[in-house]
Amino acid sequence: MADIHSSLMPFLRMLPPEASHRLAISALKWGLGPRDRSPDDPVLATSVWGLDFRNPVGLAAGFDKGAEVPDAMMAAGFGFAEAGTVTPLPQPGNARPRLFRLSADQAVINRFGFNSDGLEPFVRRISQRRRGAGPFGANIGRNKSSSNGAADYETCIEAVTPHVDFIVINISSPNTPGLRAMQEPEALSRLLASAVAARNRAAAGCGRQPPLVTKISPDLAGNELEELADVALDAGVDGLTVVNTTVARPGGMSDPGRHEAGGLSGAPLFPMAIDAVGRVYGRTQGRIPIIGSGGIASGAEAYTMIRAGASLIQFYTAMVFHGPGLVRQIKSDLARHLQRDGFAAVADAVGTDAGRKRPPARPDAPRPEEASGTRIPVPAFAGAVAAHYPGEGAEAHP
Ligand SMILES: Cc1cc2nc3c(=O)[nH]c(=O)nc-3n(C[C@H](O)[C@H](O)[C@H](O)COP(=O)(O)O)c2cc1C
């Protein structure tokens, strides 16, 4: 595997970012992904919505938009995985280039605009996935050309319900015109009511009732975040993913790519994500589980997110820079933090910083590879993922 990795790397680094990502997905399909064979520390086990998670560290949406590699990602050690965003009909998304690696900021900007193979192949693939490794969710969206967004979400919900453990309603991508308008209270209330009804109809037909989760933006002004949490609770939604990518460009970023339009993810998003999770938890007080997402790259950051109020956490961008070996590193560091502070289980730590002084935006703890003094091992797949965007000296997007 190391040989495949070494020989592929120079080639992968020369590819445009999206082509590298495609190759990463192909490598996973070929079985070249990493396998985390060691059992997770029991302190990481948790239960949310009555579902058992062997660890709370998940793969965020967008990496596996078409549900092509759910089994490979679970084998890499994630406690749960989310595929999508899928739209009812196939659509190409925005023109390329639409994906930018900001190495200096440990960040990514994307403006994919829901490129999707559509529901039909997505459902076929998820119906064939291996069960049992951990909860698996579908993230759903609307077609750009659709005149009835709510109907698109209903169509997706009815199609995926028999095959998934949870469903994420994505109304927070910044890259589909008008999508974020669906976060306005009245529109959201109507949308979520129709989504819950669609899920209940589908559940009656198949005997499975996956929880419905709403994924929200970090770019809400004033107390819109709190209002949105209220609407979700009233509508009977089961969870909130906090947060999606941001259109903001936080101060201190230096990579020339920061001026690209699109949604920013990775390290600069972390303080916004912690703030949003803390606020949503403060409002909901544990009545609705939160999946924390945004800039997590270490066990210390996962722990901070959990203490701010997240029952589960997800990441994507850090994997681009550190490879999928990071999953294992985050899990073991998170277990260490929980044990150090005397928590017997993840659930006991959830929201423990709520109501107190906000936890530090970025913990002082060193990055995992600095802590150990060694580089995280990079298997073949990691090379493909790391080359998902061009490396130093090969920037396609200055
Ligand atoms: C290239 C890329 C594509 C993404 N596509 C989606 C998507 O299709 N649907 C979605 O809900 N979130 C998408 N996201 C957002 C991630 O799921 C995640 O919420 C966000 O990136 C913050 O986490 P991170 O900083 O760990 O990446 C995407 C992120 C990236 C970097």
C-alpha cells in the first residue's frame, strides 16, 4: 500500500482538486482506504436517538456526495457517516473550478452548488451498503431548478427513509440560490412540518423511523440562530447539525484563495461553530441533540465541541490536510480528555460548558501530530485525499 501511495502521490498532486477527490473516492472503492482495526475506547460509546454509536466522531456531508463509499469510511474508524447532499434529480452543480484548498489557513472553500447524481443511484447504493458498522445518514437538498423546494425534500425523505438511520435536511448550503431563505422562521416551519409528515408517512410504510436533523448555517444574524432552534423544536425535528460552511471570511486568514466565493470550512470556522453550538445548546438545553461540525481537527477540539453542547461531532476539511488517519488520532485524544476530566461517557460531558464562560475558541492543546512528535501514518487512500486539492507548489487557484 505504501508503494501505491508513493507512486500515486506525485501524479495526484498535479491534478486539479476535484479530479483528486474523484481519485480519492476511486481509491476507496478499490479497497485502498485505511482500516482502523483496533476497538474504540469504551468511554467513546454513546447513544443518541436510541441509536448506538461506537464513537461520536462522524464523517461530515460533502465528502461522499453520491454514497459511493459508505462502507470504506466506516472501516476507517468513523463512528457514523453521512452521505450527500443528494438532490431528487441529477444536476451538474456550478462551473469549475469550484473547490479551493487554502493550505495557509488549513481551510477549504467550495461552491459546488449541489452537484448530484440524483436520488436513483444514491438510493440504489445505500440499499446495498453493509449494515452494522455504525449509524448512516443521508443529507438531502433541493434541485436548483425546482419551483417547489418542500416537495423536493419530501421526495428525498420518502426515498431514503427505508435505508438510513438518520436524515439531514440541508437548508444551509451557501451555494444554491434561495436555499438559505428556507431558514426564515415561517418558511422553515412549513418546510419542517411537511418533512416530518413525509418521514412519518414513509415510516408507516417501512417500519423504520429515522430521526430528522436540520443542518444550519453559521451566518445567521442577531438571535436568528435561537429562533431557528425554537422553530425546529416546535416542528418536532429530532436534531440539529451546527454548522454548515460560512460565507464569512474571519480575520487573520492569509491564503490568497480566501477571496474565492463559496462556503468556507476548516480551522477558521471553528470559533464560529463553537459559538453557534453553545448558543443552540443554551436555547435547547439538551431537549434536541446537536451534531457539532466546523473546523474540528483534533481530539481537544472535538472535546471542546462536546462540552459546548454537541452530542456527536463531524469533520471533513481536516481530513484533507491530515489524511483519514486523523480519525483514529481524534478518537484516542478525545478519550484521553474525557478520562482526564473524570467523565465515564461522552454523554456526561455534553454541554458541561454551557452557562459558564465560553470555552477557549481554539484549545491550546497541540495538533495531534505535534503532540506525538510523529507524523500521522498516511496510507494509500490518505494520499489520494490529501491530494484532493493540489499541494504546495501546485496551486491551481492562486
Ligand atoms: C468540499 C466540501 C463539500 C461539502 N458539501 C456539503 C454538502 O453537500 N452538504 C452539506 O450539508 N455540507 C457540505 N459540506 C459541509 C461539511 O459537511 C461541514 O459541515 C463543514 O465543512 C464544516 O466542517 P469541516 O470544517 O470539518 O469541514 C461540504 C464541505 C466541504 C469542504
